[in-house]
Amino acid sequence: MDVRRTAVVKLAVSDEQRDALHRTAEQYLYCANRTADYCWSEISPTECKTNKRRVRDALYTKLREETDLQAQLVQAAIKRAVEAVKGVIERWKKGQRVSCPSFTAETMDYDTRSATFYRNKVSLATVEGRVEPTFILPADSPTPYERYVLSEDYEFRESTLRYDAATDEFYLNISTRRTNGNDAGVSEDTGHPDQTVLGIDLGVNSLAVSSTGTFWQGDDYDHWCREFEKRRGELQQRGTQAAHNAVLRLGKREEAWRKQYIHTVANELVGEAVEHDCDVIAFEDLTDIRERLPQAKWHHVWAFRRLFEFVSYKAPEQGVSVEQVEPNHTSQRCSRTDCGFTHDSNRHGEHFECQKCGYEVNADYNAAKNIGLRYARKRTHRLRSSPTSRSGDAQVDVRITGGTLNGESHQPIAGN
């Protein structure tokens, strides 16, 4: 059985290391975008280039000459772009409106040749040579890093370096693999299938946030909604029949654009669940969401409902079910499994700080974990109440980052 586990670690970087990583990311994105442009064709999906070996043979030497990147990083950028083009082609074949993929977020993929892990630091290839930032590990032990990256039972596969502009921090998402064991499947005690759940929070600050620490900010969505509204206002001021007809056409274009945008987010969200071996995606119940989020714009509420709708039919195609849980206090409750303190004063805008244990984290990320926790507890309670359950201890893991935003420890959550 191929069992994969992830650990996310925050990096402590010096000013020199930070500059080197930023310059490396800039050149990495250049290679990815050059590759996407080379692969893309506006004619038809069949005209796009998706053979990794042929694309690499065509571009590798040029990109090495045009950048200072190490060979493995150039190859990683090419691979990322080809995979992105393949994903777009699949949507194209389904009749969806698509465009050539573009890369702007500062993320880079490292493998065993470009990254070396030690107990307290990592060695990363950059355009300035190797840098060795140290880890900011939580006090709790064992951390996911210790459990999976340093364990002899797991082998390092790859990692993704991500820069969070909002916090001005770098994080490593580390993927490991164990080829033996029984971390998933059917519990011997209960006969019930174990499950792993991805919690999703929908809110005003971010369009969606997952319990793995992935943010879909929606800034671009808000920008274009404002642009459409601005254009609509300009046309309405003219008061002519031609302007009225133009408003109608604009409305149709806007509706098509909104749907396509949410389709993209839904695909990425389902992809996040698949990547982290999740069996369930848990949302909060959207009933009365307009009353619960009075500060949310109307187009956000529309987006929430559409996103849930799209994910609900896309996820089962990948073997992932979609569930809803009660939304009460997910934003005010501390998501640490040894705390759970709930109070209105815990949340201050985008920041969450537990008044009992001092846990600090992004508020939407905290809520996403609580949504996953709530589903885990709900399902475990249901199984324990079932007359067919032998012992009732069915395991439901909530897939979290183990410290993406604050350095906390990942402990599997079994609906306690």
C-alpha cells in the first residue's frame, strides 16, 4: 500500500536567504510560464503539447541558459507547467472556457536532489547557491515533521516551498511515502472504513480556506466583479436602447465568467482533497448564510452556493464525498484538540487567538479545521450509535497542515 503523509513547516530565514529565495522563485515562475506558452495552442486541445519528455527536450537547454536555476528546478518548473496544461485541456474537452495557464504565486517544487533535510534545518538549492534556513517547530512533540520526514518508516518524496505574502513567511509542504503499513482502509475493531476529511471554510476574508492551509483569496474575483459593476453603471447612465442591449450582453458575459471562475476554484479544491488522500470534503451548512455573514457581498454569497454545488458533483467523480455540518461557533472555537475553548473574543477579524490556551492562527484556517473536526465527531458518534458497530472506534482523520500558519502539531483527530 502506498501511504502518503504530509508535514508543513515554517522556515526561519535571514534577509540574505529571503532575497535568494525570492530571486529563485522569480526565475522558476519564468520557466513555468515559458513552458506553458510553448505547450499551449489556441486552435484545439489536440494541438497542445503535453509530452513531458519532448517538452523538456525542447526547452531545458534554453531555460538553463536563460536562468541561473539548478537543473532540477528547471525540470520541476517544466513538469508543473505541463501538468497545468493537461488539467486545462481536460476542462477544454468538457466544453468549458479556458485559457493558457499562468503562474504568479511564489511556489517552487523541490525533490531529493534539490532539497536535503536535517533535524532542524533544510538545505535548498537557489540561484545564489545552497541556503539552509532553520525550522520553526512547535513545542508539542512529535510534530508531523518528526513523525514522517525523520522517521525511517517513511521516505521523502518531494516538497513545495510556498511564500505567503500576507505574513511575509516561507513554508515547506513536505510529502513522504510509506510503502508498508495500514494507515488507511478498514478498521479491524469496527469493520467501518476509516476516513480522512478535508474541512472547508467559506468567509468574507477569503473565498475558501481548507484545513490543509490552502487559501483561495478571491481578490481577482472581487476585482472583476467591481469592473463589471462599473461598466454596467456607465452603460446605464447613457439611457439609450443600445446601452440597454449592451447591459444585457454584459450580464451574460459576467454570468459566464463567474461560473468559469468558480468552476476553477472547485476543481482546485477537489484536487486538494485528492492530493491529500481525503475521502470526504466537509462544508458548513449554507442555510441562512446571508444572515450569518451580513457583511458578505451578494456576489460572495452567490459564489459560496455555486462552489458547494460544483464541488458536490465534481468530487464524487474522484471518489470523494461531500458533506455539510452545522456552522455554529466554528469561527469562535479553538481548533486545538486539547482545548476547544469557545468564546466570541477569540476572533478578531482575520486573526484568531484563544483566550484560554493562547493559540494564534489565521481565523479562517482555524474555522476550516473546526469544520473538519465537527464532521469527524458527527460521523464517529453516528457509528458508535449504530447497532452494527462492534466497538465504535472508527477513525476519522482531519487532514491539516500540522503548522502551516502557526507551527502547531498535527495529531490525527478521531472524533473525540
